[in-house]
Amino acid sequence: MPAQRFDSPDDAVADIRDGATVLVGGFVSAGTPSNLIMALKRSGRTGLTAVANNIGLGDLLDELCEHRQLDRVIGTFAIRASGARTSRFEAQYRAGEAALELVPQGTLIERLRAGGAGLGGVLTKTGLGTMMAEGKQVLELDGEQWLLERPLRGDAALLKAWRADTLGNLQYRLAGKNFNPVMATAADLVIAEVEEIVEAGEIPPELVGTPAVYVDRIVQCEPIPVRWEG
Amino acid sequence: MADAPPIGLSRELIALRAARELEPGSVVNLGIGLPTLVAGFVDSADGIMFQAENGILGYAGVSESDFDSDLINAGGQPVDLVPGASFFDTAESFAMIRGGHIDAAVLGGLQVSARGDLANWYVPARGGGSVGGAMDLAVGARKLIVAMAHVTRDGEPRIVESCEYPLTAGRCVDVIITDLAVIDVRVDGLVLRETAPGISAEQVARWTGAPLQIPDVVPEMAL
């Protein structure tokens, strides 16, 4: 079925529920669904779990902490080594108002990939012998140890691509792919923000980064400028 | 003056020395912070390809031109590309990293132990942490270079018998480059390879919190 086209990001996220787990694509400023994040903020939904690479000072996702919409973050960059300036999320984490599950980046993407690809988990050496292995199963196969990491899925995924066609095929630009194509496979409701919507056939098939089969909703928006504060 | 650590190299010169450690034609990942400076010190004729976790193989140094939000390295800095660069998603990026396709990584460090354990993602006093791709790089890069200050701001050695901070990975570090020295991590322990200009081998040993083997001849770094 073709993706549904929405005129506003607010309408596109309107039925995400309180308590939902939301995958958020992007890496700092690249491929970040800025309008969908701000629409989720305006929706006022609470008790959310965000799965995203980074939530730090200057990241739009931190906006969701202004009104304490996030109960939990699963991500890779959260608390900086220097405490000179802190994010809203960090303040809420310290106050015990929001939880953090820190995951190595390569493990986070593989857990999402497993979640989207019908796999029961991933075996990796990343995290063996560290705090990341606490409470997890270690398997020994042919004399080698592997850490078992379980799949991860979302109720919804918020993605950013350069353009979509009317079916929902997505094309990315530059380093804008990052988490987006894998997150597209791993949520029940996949919403993509794009800069332009073109007719089916206008994106050359070999340049489709996310096939339409994964995409439920598309919305055309002018990206909100995001710049990391370093 | 035994109580004050000697003044060694600047961050830029540590990065320069780390850049000299890279093989021509190799594929290299640079961690956030000091290691990102390394890209500015390689000779483009050496054909080194820098890989960024967020999905670039073949970026040059930090870009001076207009900022494009979709063209950044893993530290969020705008970058330029070299001819032959490619883009890919995070799953492919970490297939490169864990799969042994990255020749070398330069990472920052909080502590390195005598057997090459690395701690660089979690400061106990701060909690929470930021791990990024560090654990995957520590496990997957063929050669791991740690570039860091030799001692903490409080004058405590960062090179220690055993890391007190939570580990990034065990037995992963090959070379430590600091403001005072270049130290190799070998199976039989830490070996001083070079000292910074004006720094003696004894000074390096004094500010190193683990046994340090000092060969008869220890050259000064050529910078």
C-alpha cells in the first residue's frame, strides 16, 4: 500500500500514544527528523521511550525534556565527560526523573536490525568484559565468547530523508542515512519527514535508500536548522 | 618540582605525532575530541581514508566552507570529502568497524592499563556516560592508538596498573601517545618508545602509574 501523505508533521504523529517507544533517526545534525521531533513535543505525549543515537546539549530530542515527555532514553551519547554545560535530559536523569540505557553504537544498530529483520538477537564481542555485559548472556561457541544482544523495536519511528516518492520510497543525501534505513524496518508505524515529494519513478530505483514497503507516512517539511554545540 | 608534572606537547602536537603513526593508504577512524585533530595533520599524498561512524569513508579535515547539516563527522563537525569517498548507513559502518576492515583507530582515553585495557566512556563521578562507537572500535580496529594527556588535571597518572574506571574493552590498546611520550603496549608490558622534546625518560616513568620498560636508547619525538 502506498505511504499516506500528511500535510503537517503534527497530524503525522498525532496518534503516537503516551508511553510509546519511538525510534528517532539521525546522527547529531545529519538525517535528523527535526520537524517530527518538534511535532512530538507539541503533541504533549508523555511517558515516552526514545531510541536515538544522541541526546545532548543542542540536540532537538532534548526539547522533549522541557516538559518531561521522556521517561527513558536508549542511546549512545547522553552524558558528557565534562559537566560544564548540561542538557535538560541530563538534569532529569540526575534527578531520577528519566532513565538511560546506554548502548554501544554498533550494538544499538544491530539490535534494531535484528528487530526489523525477524532475528532473535545478535552475537557480538563488543561490550564483553565491560559494564555493558552485566545481566546479559555470554555464549561460548567453538571456544570463543560472544555477548548475546536482544532485538529492539519501536511502536513508531521518526525518520528524515532527502526526498520521497508518492509510494514512500526514500532517498537520502550525503551522510543523512545513518540510523534511518535500519530504523525504517524496526517499528510498527514508520513516519518519514522529507524535503520534497516526487512522483513514483522519479527516484532512480538504484538510489532508493529505503524501499516503500517499510514506510507508512510521509510529510514534506523545510528542515529546522540544527547545529551541534560541541 | 617533583610534584608538578612537566609541560609537554600541546593537544595539536599530540595529534600531529599520532598522525605520523598512521600508515599511508590505511583506513582510519578518529574518535571525538583530541583525535579529530589528527585529520588536519596527515599528508593528502599519503592517501589515508578517514572513516566516520555516522557513515562516511573518505573525509578530509574539518571543513572551512558552509555548514551542511548532512555532511558531518562523528563529532558533529562539518567535513570535506576526498575523491572516492562513499556514504553508507550505520549498520554498514559498524560492519566495517567490527569486521576488521578498519586499519587503525585513534581514540581518546581516561585511563589505560599496563596490559592495554582502555577506559574512555564513563567518568564515575559524572555517571551515565557516552559510549558512541568506542567499544566497537576498541574491539574491531586492527590497531588502536590512544591519544591523551599523560596525567589528569589533578596530576594523577592516566596510565595505571589496572583501570579504576569502567572499561571500554580489555587488552585492546597498541600504542599510547601523550604530551610526554610514545609508549608501546606489548605482551610483556609497557615500553617507552619516544619522549617529547625536553622530557626525560625518568620524568615519563615518574608520571606513569604502571611499570615502564625503558630501553637503553629512547629517541626524542621528531615533530
